Amino acid sequence: MPFETLIFQAGILLVFAVFLGELTSRIGISSLVGQILAGILAGPVFGLVHPDHMLEFLSYLGLLMLVFLIGLETKLDDIKKDVYTGIALAGSGALLTFVSGFLLAEVLFGSFNVGLAVGVAMISTSTAIPIKILLDRKEYHTPTGRVFVIMAIADDVIAILALSLLVSYIGAGGVSMTYVVSLLLAILGFIFFILTFGDRVINSFINAVQKSHDPEILFTIPLAIAFAISIWSENIGLAAVTGTFIAGMAMSRSYFRESIIQPKIKTFGYSLVIPMFFAYSSIFIDLSTFLSSWHLILMIFIVGILAKAIGSGLMSRFFGFRRRSQAIIAIGMIPRGEYGIVISQIALASSLISNQIYTIMISFIVLTVIVTPILFEIEKKINGKY
């Protein structure tokens, strides 16, 4: 794409996202609804913006900054006691989703391999959206919010292990459990290292840098550290998003977090790249394929929602969560994200699924992103706030 066209499309997407986000916010609906709607209007409806690697990079930068800010809000000491609950709920939701997706796809498409790919692609929840909503509603630091953090991390670990099993199956026609166990140990070791030893090293380095008395450096250095950790995370098989979130957690106890780091990153992120992330996430819908395959998309969509709602939301009642918390967990586990897209791409490249099924899966993922903030608004009107 020529540079001039890229700038034009980025500007259009940003204007649509900011305008519609502000509009929906003023009428009492989450700004995410407007930003996601902006992508649909600018892309599939009016054809002003098209998928592009540079636009994808800008939107992904917005996702990294969003999860970094969420990480800065999260202290390890606040969530440690909820570790086992969060892992159990993430695991039960992932298991029911995989089984349901596998069985449905095998019935719809008559293929074991397609069922396997679809089931794995449906597992991972994109928790940036529900956590962002909980932050906006001042409910992130509630017991439900704390469990959600653990669920987010556990869900990503489960997704990368499922992806590893799928890749092993595609490449070798079987599953290497030795590789999967090694990967799990590497991931857990990475998380433990960053949140313990890495925590002290990173914050000592930030304190030393601040002696230059240049407040602007506390915008660039924390981000540089977060991006470096995200690359490290990617290299061991864990998503860069998860690494960036953990980097934010490691800096959450920094003396300069509230006074300098958060305000500067919020100003840049929320005025530019974060709205673009939500808008760009919805421009991938192919309206012709969507209309011709709407019944298949609808069935996968319903099964995907119910599996997470029952597997995580309803199961939370057995851990002492009340009805409203169950509803928040059920809705929060609905949106799918980057892992689902990556798994679908791998399955397509390996001829495990067709172009039609790939489009169906992308449409399913985008729909879950669209419906989540709407369901949160309905839940808020029914149950009110904490």
C-alpha cells in the first residue's frame, strides 16, 4: 500500500473510531461498541479502509499498550490467593469449548481434522476487552476482577499448549507430549522469573534512569522494557500480548507508576493506537461470505458463547461466586482474539480447513468481539454496579 494511502486510511479509521466511540459513550454505552462499529462502517460497509500490514502493526501496538496499562493496574500480591480458582475456571471453560467446537464442526463439515482445528481455534479468550470494560466501570479490583486476571493468564497458557499440540499433529501426524511438557515448564518459568527476580531488576533500573531528571524517559524506557519482554515471550511460544501484560505487572509497584508512567502512556495510547485496535479488529468481515454462510457462523457463535458461559461462568458458582459475578465471568470469556486468528491461519496454510471455513472462523471471532460490550451493557442495566 502506498504511504499516502496508508496515512489516509489510518486517519479515516482513527476519526471513525474516536467519533463513534465518543458518541456511544455519551449515550451511556461503552465506547468499545462505537469503536468496533467504526471498523465495520469504515471497512466492509463503505470500503474506505482495507486490511494492511502497517495498519495491523498500528492496531497491534494499541493492543500491546492496552494490556501493558492493564498490567500496571495489577499487583501480584492482590491476585495470588485466587490462582487455583482462576486456573480451574479457565481450564473448565477451555475444555468444554474445545469438545463442543470439535463435535459441532465434525457434524457440520464431516471431517475429523476440521473439527480438531475449529475446536482448538475456539478455545482462547481475548481478555483485553472484558478487562478494559471492568476498568472503565471501576470493577477491576473486585474479587471477580482479580480472578479474571488469573483466568486471562491461564487461558493464554492453555491456548498455546493447544496450538502446540495442533502443530505437532499437523507436522508429524501425532502428538509429542515431551515437547508440550517442556513448553509448559518454559512458560511457567518465564512468568515466575519476570514476576519475581525480574520485578526487582526492572524497577531498580527505572529508578536509576530517573536520576537523569527527564520525565519523558519514563515514557520510553518502560515501554521499551515491555516490548523487549513481549519479544522474549513470543520466542518461547507465549503470545507477545501476555508478555507485555506480565511486564506491566512487574512495574506495577514502581514509585513512578501513578505519577508519570501511566498518565503518559494513557495519553498516547487512548488518543491514537488503542481506538485503532478495536476499530481494526472488525474490518475483516467479508460481507458476501458472511451472508452466504450466516447459518454456519450463527451455530458456531451460539456454541462458542454457551461453552464459555457454562464452562467458566456457571462453574464459578461452585467456587462461591454469586449470580452477578457468574454473569460477568460468563460474558467476559466470550470474546476470542489473536490466538483464534493465528490457529485458523495455521490450519488454512496446512490445508486443514478451506477458505470458506477460515472466513467463518474470522467472522465468529469478530462477532464475539462485537457482542461482548453490548452484553456487558445489558448486564449492567439488569444488575447495576457493585
